[in-house]
Amino acid sequence: MPQKWSELYNLLNNKKQKPSGGWEPSLPLILAAWYDTPALMKIIRLRVMPPEKQEKI
């Protein structure tokens, strides 16, 4: 399942790196964390905010 999730993440065309070094949206979970992460946290990591609600960088 993590491979499919990574493929989905790669389809996003509005990925950007923040000045702090993080990514928006957050990078996919590593395989080691996949099974210990609740479903809601997985969903939140891939949620994309509309441009008008994204913080300005």
C-alpha cells in the first residue's frame, strides 16, 4: 500500500518546498511508519488546501 500512496503523491502538481525545508503537502510516510500511523493522519497528509487558504511563502 505505501507504494500506491507514493504514486498518488507523485501525481500532485502543486508540491512545493517551504523555506523551512519541509514540503507542502507533507511527504509520504516512510514504510516503517505506515503501519503505526492512524488512517486519519494518512488522509491529512495528502489533503490539499485550496490556493486561497494556503499560507503565502
